[in-house]
Amino acid sequence: MKSYVVLAGNIGAGKSTLVRMLCERMSWEPYYEPVAENPYLQDFYADMRRWAFHSQVFFLTYRARAHRALMDIARPVVQDRSFYEDAEVFARALHLQEAMSDRDWETYQGLYRTLTTLLTPPDLVVYLRASVPTLRRRIEQRGRDFESHITDDYLGRLGALYEEWITAFTLSPVLIVPSDRLDFVKDSRDLDAIVATVIERLRGNQGELFAGAP
């Protein structure tokens, strides 16, 4: 069965790890978020308001191209972070903090909406929901220097935007993984539960990780 599954979630939620574990378990094809050579990035950090639009349009185009390519892969594929998150969470955060002007935001949104109509949605979006303390602990555990500047306030703001987005997202079925309660790295039973529920969702059944969880 050809399936296109996307893992979504905040910085430190465990997306890359779960992509790897799902693919190892089910012999699926992993697609990790690549480090794009954004030609605007240096300018963006020097003057965010001037270059935010250019930088975000580059990332949006880059991820839309990846999304389109994954649609053509014959094997089941699991993607680390979605095209939608780039616009609905990270670009929106820049607009809310006034690093992107209203005019640029409207233009960016028009491009995003157009691309959305041209791309086939994933068969399933798996959203890793995690609180700021959980995110902070995992970020510190992996020890990436470039993440050391990320504040709890920023993680919280991104988390609020993630919740707004996933609540309103209707293009694909959504499975929410309560990452504060499930430790799929240390407890194989938690991974078993996630795998089983993903399979049920892809079969069209409404499997749940916990009673009452979407």
C-alpha cells in the first residue's frame, strides 16, 4: 500500500527520531528535513524585517518541491515536517512578531494557498504534541549548538501556533501523539501503540492512542 505520512511538531518534539523508528519497523522510506542553502539567510539574520519575506518564500518553494517529489515515490514514505508547518507556524510567527510586513504576509499567503491547491495532501498527518518542558529537555539532550539560543517563550509561541493550525487542518486525517505521556524511544510498548494506530488510520479506521485523543 502506497502511503504518504507526515510527522509534524514543534522543535524538539521527536519528529526525526520517530520517522527513523517507523521506517525501521515498517520498511518505509524516510524523508528528513534537509538543510537548505537559503541564499537569503545571512541577510535575514542581519535585517529580519527586510529579508523575512524573501527567506520564507525560498523555504516555501523548497518544501513544496520536496512535497511534490514525495508524491511520486512508489514506496510508502514518512516525511519529517510538512510544507504546511512552514507557512502556518514559522512564517506566521515572523508576521506576528512584525518581522514580516502585512503586505508581504498577504502576498506570501496567496502563494501558499495556491501551492496548497496544487499539491495532493498526505494520507495522514501525525502531530507530536509536547509541552515546553518536554521540548526543552529533549533539545538539551541532543545538544545542538545552533539550538542553544531557542528560548522557552519562543517554543511556547510556536506551540500555540501549532495548536491553532492542527485544530483547523482538514486536508488530511490527523493523529495526535501525546508526547508528554508516550516515550517511544525508551518504551517499545509506546512505539507499538503508535505503529498500530498509524496502520489503523491508514486503513480508514479511527484508532486512538488514548481514549478521547483525536
